[in-house]
Amino acid sequence: MRIASYNINGIKARLPRLLEWLDETRPAVACLQEIKTQDEGFPAAEFEKLGYGAIWHGQKGFNGVAILARDAQPVEVQRGLEGEPEDEHSRYLEADVHGLRVACIYLPNGNPQPGPKFDYKLRWMDRLRKRAAQIMAEEVPAVLAGDYNVIPRDNDTYSVRAMASDALMQPESRAAYRRILADGWTDPIGTLRPAGGVWTYWDYQAGAWQRDHGFRIDHLLLSPQAADRLKTIGVDKDHRGREKASDHAPTWVELASDS
């Protein structure tokens, strides 16, 4: 069973590429970020044609998350994170699907830092950790999939120097990410590829794609019950190089079927 995370960077602008990817790879579950559309503009009918049920949490012009499931309808568990009632950003959606608990995450970028946006990022990560702990306590196979906007290790970027002042690689961001892992979640790419060098994002600027100047910010964290079923991981890098592609590549894990 393949569970994928894909920051699509505008679902309307990238819809042909997204449908192409779904048709070619057929993941069981696809978590989408930055759909950048209000709820009524979400193209659910297009996914139904490919056999995918969907739930989504949209927002006009930016943010927005969705969960797609092949031959199934995700059952929504929660949208949004508790802790800041005034926070109206569409960044979190959680569902039960195919015997898994799946959370779709679009974590705040945090730039420029220091400043209010970085403070919001760190508060959001603390709120995510609290929700993750609640899921962990249920002892279910779970996947926290999304664009975390965190480069966990030095070997997760093409250049430590280039990213040194970015919110994605600050000690506070990394520490917050490590605290989630310390609660029992597994980063499968970090575990299976300890030497690093796996990128999931390449900027549109400065020839980053052509020069392979990327970094890893898309993660799928596994609960112990899901980690026990881990088979392999991957990044659909070639989809980043296609015409009018997202600046992210689809990132995925494969889990053994529940026996």
C-alpha cells in the first residue's frame, strides 16, 4: 500500500500534472498540500473519474490540504489543530482510510526569521506534536504526511551555507521536529537513507532543478504500528522535471498490507 505526499502548488494550475501522476502511479492514499483553492473550487469530480474519493480543507489563494483515496472515501476525523482558535489557515486534515489514520500537513514556512511568522511556525509545530501524541495514544497505524517546511539534517540539503539563515533549517525548527520523532514517530527516509542526498523540493529560481540544488522538506512520519509494516520509500523525482510541474516532487512510503 503506497501512501504519498505531494505539495501540488496550486491544484488548478497543476491539475493535468496531478491527474497524470495519479494515473501513472496509483497510490492508495495521496495527501496534497497548497491546493490554493476555496472548498467550492476543489475539482473532486476529476479525481472520481480515476477512482479516488476525496476530502479537502481549502482556502482562497494559498494553503489548503486534501486527502485522496483510491477506491475508497476517506472518513474525516479532524480538520485544523487545536490551541489557537483565531488561526484560520487551512493546514491540517486527518482521516481514517484503508485501515490507517492519515494526517495531511502543510506546516508554516516561517520566513522571514526571526519574527512573527517564525514564532507562528514554532507554535504550530507544538500544536502538531500534541495532536500527534493523541494519535499515538490510540495505538493505530498512522502516517503524518506533508510538507513540514523543515530540513531535518545537514545532509538533507544541497548546501548548508545557502540555507543557513532560512527558517527551514533553524535550530528551533529542527529541535521541534526531533521532539516529534522522540515521541515515537519514525522518519522512514531518514532511517533508510541515513547518508542523505534525497531531495523533495527544487526552487523555480536560479536553475535549482537543472543544477539539482534541492532539499528534503516533505516527510511521512510513521507510528510504531505503521513502521512495523514499512517496506520501502521513494521520491517521484521525474515528475518535478515535467512541464508546468510543482516545485515539489511526490514523496511516498509503501507499507505491507495488514495481515
